[in-house]
Amino acid sequence: MEISGTELVYFSPTGTTRRVLNGIAKGLGYERVGMLDVTMTQSREWGEGVGDADNVVVIGAPVYAGRVAATAAERIKQLEGKGRAAVVVVVYGNRDYDDALLELSDLAKAAGFVVVAGGAFIGEHSFSTDECELAVGRPDEVDANAAVSFGEQVRGKLDGLSGLGDVEGVGLPGNAEYKDGMSVNDMGPSTDEGKCGMCGICVEVCPVDAISMEGFELKTDMQKCILCGACVRECRVGARALDDERIEGIRQRLKAGCEVRREPEVFV
Ligand SMILES: Cc1cc2nc3c(=O)[nH]c(=O)nc-3n(C[C@H](O)[C@H](O)[C@H](O)COP(=O)(O)O)c2cc1C
Ligand code: SF4
Ligand code: SF4
């Protein structure tokens, strides 16, 4: 079937989901590639943003507690698929993606897309630190090649279809009764005031506007914070840290239980 271009739609606070989607776009091979980054609250109109009617839309989100990150889910619900083909992609930190891929597919269908394929890829865990490395460096070259190859497989499938009416359901793993996601949160990164130069970068990169500057003080609204790690990664002087002891506990459990390298899985 005729597809005119690729639109990448992603929520990606620490950038791994975005990188995986770029690889998939390369494999799809359509000349025109558009991007709708729904990570920040000031993103352009989400509903309208998926481009031409004959685009294939690649929708990517990170896995949080075995589910689609809730903020991503809220934003994906606002898209208007209008019968466009969609590829759903979750990126997780080498523990597991549990029900997230199925959930993302359900979200895409509810928003009016026809899901033609799905994939689960691995990205450096948002909680990874120099002292406790979790899936560091991923997606790496092997993952990048897998993303391109997935895009090529999807292109082959699309080229072989006469229309989206031919698409049979894609069997994706996961339970229809999704596992419980993250419970209400009262944690967030701390700021080392001795290091912080009040540059404001963390305020700009926070996907949920949880950080504010009040006079010469940086405040984090722990009820709003989704623990995404963007401010920690982007602070150039290392003043932000996810060092709550409960997060440190999770880190240690992940380190002990998720050492075995997991590989991308695709469903075409
Ligand atoms: C709050 C939170 C919960 C997470 N839960 C999981 C999980 O259940 N399984 C997993 O393997 N990785 C989990 N991760 C890791 C992310 O899925 C992973 O780091 C992903 O690559 C982040 O995507 P991004 O770089 O696009 O933000 C979690 C990360 C955060 C911040
Ligand atoms: S990015 Fe770092 S230095 Fe800049 S305001 Fe935030 S904590 Fe301070
Ligand atoms: S304050 Fe929380 S939600 Fe905002 S960027 Fe930092 S970790 Fe992410």
C-alpha cells in the first residue's frame, strides 16, 4: 500500500525511546520523516500532530512499572489516528515490559490507529548511576541494528498490503488486565544547593512542570514528579540526584535481579 512518510510520536524524558524510533524510521526508509515529541507540556497540538492521512505513525513510550508511563498514556490518548497505520514501541530498562506493549497497542487503537506491528526495545534505565549501572549504553549498536531491521520488516509488510483492511490482529504479549502501575508518588530528586548554579535547565526539561525557581531556591513538587530522571541527566553540574533511599533500594534490587542482557522483541 502507498505510504507517504513516517511520523514519529514519542514521550522520552531521557532520550532512549527517541533513539530507538529514529532507528525504526531509518529501516522504514520513507524519505519524509516528521516528529511529534509529546515529552514536554508545551508540545504542539497533539491531536492534530500526526501528519498526512497516509503516514505510518510510530508511537513510542517508556515502560514505568510494567505499564506505559502514565504521562505518555495521557498524551497518546489525545492523538487522532483517523485510520492511519501505527507501529507501537515500548522501551524498558532491561527488567521487563510486562503489559506495556499490549497497553500501548490498546491506546493506539482507541485513538483511531490501525496497529500493524509492535516492538519492545531496551534503553538505559532512568535510575542508572555511575555507582549502580543499569543497562548502561543501551540502546547500543546491536539494538540500533535491531531497530533498523524491525523498520525494514514493517516496510515489507506495508508494501505487501493492498490496504489496512487486510491487517490481521498483531499478537502482542501481555495481560488484558494490566498489572498495577506506579502507586502515588511522594519522591523526587534532591538538589545539591552547593553545586546548583540556578541555570534553569532542569526546569525546562521536566515533562510535568514539577520544578520551579522561587527566588534563589529550586523547588521540586514531589507529588507531580514522575521520577523520569530527565533533570538528573540534563543538569550539567551534577546537582540533581534520585537518591531517595527507596529508589536506592529499587536500584539495588534491579542490579541483583536484572543483570542478564535482554534483547529486542518484535511482532510483525
Ligand atoms: C518510574 C520508572 C519506572 C520504570 N519501570 C521500569 C520497568 O518496570 N521495567 C523496566 O525494565 N524498566 C523500567 N524503567 C526504565 C525505563 O523504562 C527505561 O529507562 C527507558 O529506557 C526510559 O525511556 P526514555 O529514555 O525514553 O525516557 C522505569 C523507569 C522509571 C523512571
Ligand atoms: S540544571 Fe542543575 S544547576 Fe541548573 S538549576 Fe537545575 S539543579 Fe541547578
Ligand atoms: S523533577 Fe521529576 S519529573 Fe521532573 S524532570 Fe526531574 S525526575 Fe523528571
